Amino acid sequence: MLSDAQWGELEPLIEACRPKAKTPPQELRRTISAILWRHQNGAKWRAIPEEWGPWWQAAQIFIRWARAGVWERLLDRVQERGVALGMVFLDGSNVRAHQKAAGAGKKGGSAAEERDACEALGRSRGGYGTKACVVADGRGRAVAFRIAPGQAHELPHAIPLLDQLPGVPKWVVGDRGYSSHGFREHIWTTGARPAIPTKRNEEQLACPDWAYNNRNIVERLWARLKEWRAVATRYEKTAVSFAGVLCLAATLDWLR
């Protein structure tokens, strides 16, 4: 799964992010390869080929590191190569949830609806799933994610995503789902410029075509990420594990 060149880039990033246990995981490269194989193919953990080591070891490390925030830190670490802030893009995508994604352990609330809300699962016109929102830099690389139930609107996640950028961009590009006078005003106050078209029932505002036409950059990002079957379809029961899958896929996209 990982060539020598890929592992040479990935290993120091992982070593800088992973928990420092007394007994470090043996055959770390093999275990990471097993995790990548599982998520790229959308298979069960038990289906991991034997040459990648015990399936339970890969499952335990992925879940434990997801809970510890390792995959998010890994995505942050790879961005030290430089984030292109000339133009950034906001976009959301609906991810259908597999039937195995339901049934996570209860967290306080006893009702299934409350549990689904905690785990970013909900029903929309696209079915039962998750809304994944991303902010991408000018080169079409994911900088940060936020996830919510499938029926959630993308706009409430826009400002928190912009806050995770390492600096102030020149342009913020989004589709009509982000059209809001308040949000545009927020962008202006930060020192950036919005390129967001207005809705039909709103007062028409300028949206430079030359800037907005670049939105296909973030659409191509989603196309690459969804080549991973575990991103195109959610198999993870918990929100923290699915967020880990997104960050891991985005990290490999940075290294491609």
C-alpha cells in the first residue's frame, strides 16, 4: 500500500503525532498500510489481508488514535509545507451512511435521535447520512473539516472552518448555500473578499466570475477524496472515527 518514497514522507509525520507509549506498535508501516487498505476499499476490519498483520491491531490503533486526535494533528502537520491562501474554497458534501454506521454507544441521551445527532448522522433528501464540510486552499488541498447530520445546513460551519486557516485569505469562494449578508460582512471584516453568488430572492450583489469559476477546484478535491470508499460511504459508527477517515484521506492527498 505504501511505497518506500511515500513511507519516507509519512513516517516522520506520524512519529511526530502519535502517542508515545512505553511499547511502540511493532511493524508500524505494516499497520498503517492495513488501515489505508481498509479505508480505501471500504472493507470490514476482519477482511484485511493477513500480510498486513492482525486485523484487530489495525482496528485498535485507528480507533484509539482517532479518539486521541492523531489524524487531525497529522493533517495539521502536513500543512507545514505551506497553505495557499490566495483563494480558499468552502464546500459541503452529503455522505450516505451504510447500515452498519448506526448503533453507536449512547452518550447521555437515550433516544436514537439524540445519539444520531451526537454522531453526526441524520436524514436528508439524500437519505440517511452525514454532511461533511471542508475548507480547501488555492491548490485544492483540504485544510480542515467539520461534520454534521445529513440534514444540517453548511452555513453555520463556514466561520469555524475559516477560523482554522493559518492566515487570512484574499478570496473566500463558496456556492449559493453560503449566501448570507452576515457571512459576507464577516469575510470583509477579516480582510478577505467574498465570491459567493446571491440567491434568486436576495438583493443582487457582485460576484466576480473569474473567481467563482475556480470553485471546480474544491469539487475535484471531493472527487479525489471519495475515491476512498470509506469516504464515499460512511461505515464508521462514531463521528470521531469518520472525521479521522477524512483527515487521513486528506493527508494522503497532500502527499500525492
